[in-house]
Amino acid sequence: MLINKLKKNVDSFNEVSKYIDIGKCIKIVNSEKIYQVIGFNPKMNICWVREWPLNFCRYQTFELSINKITVSSSCEININ
């Protein structure tokens, strides 16, 4: 699902929560990696993310502007 609507409607908590949810995975502009949303602040138009799949030895969280999100999806775990 594309999140282009988010750029236009980020003022409403209900609009943002339709597309972004804690625990969902996202892709961001200019990155092939998948990230997981661990928090968001719709009033400030930011969310906090970490790389997916989670590296239990070390992982970094960082703040991301909501308009940098391109795709939202469920996080899948691939078992080899």
C-alpha cells in the first residue's frame, strides 16, 4: 500500500493511524531495507523505527519524518 495520502493528511491522528501502526514494517525513500515502526507522534509527523529483522546483538532506533515512508506492510519472518 502506498502512503502518498499520508503526506496530505498527516494532521489527523486517525488518518495517520490508518497507515502507520506500531509494529508494522515500512520501507523508506532511498533505501532497500525494511524497518519496523516502534513509535510515532502524529502531531510532529515523525515516527521511530528500527531495522527489520531485528538483530538481537545490536540495533539502533532512529527518528524518521512520516513523509519519508513509501510502503507499509506486515512484518514477516522468513524461516529458512
